Amino acid sequence: MNLKETIANRIVELTEAKGMNPSSLATFCGIDRSTVYSILGEKSKSPEVATIKKLCDGLDITLGEFFSTPAFDALEQEIK
């Protein structure tokens, strides 16, 4: 998996855990639904940290909690 897919999977995991769907998350966070769906789909290649921060705020978690998972730890280093 790449970074973009890992971010999308994490958002899905967290919204399901909170009993939300992407549309309700977007509304709750005050961002466009199209932004959330572009992150979850193929349109967004690299979501901005500011957008991820807004999603974290809506999910009531920190950025650290968002990224602190084995899936992110397992990503291959891009610069060698």
C-alpha cells in the first residue's frame, strides 16, 4: 500500500468506528464532501496535512493518533 491508500483506509476505519460515513464527517468538519471523497477515491494524490487535521478535529483525535498505526509504520521509505 502507498501513503495515499493508507490515509484513505485510516479515514474509513475511523469513521466506521465513530458510526459516521464520509459525508457526515465532511459536514461535521466543515469541509466539502467532494474533498473527503477525493481523498478516499483516486482523485486526490496527496491530501494536505491541513485537511487531515480538520478531519482529525472532527473525529476528536490528534494528528499523532491518526498516524500512529502499524500501517503507517510499515510504509516503505520513499527517499533512499
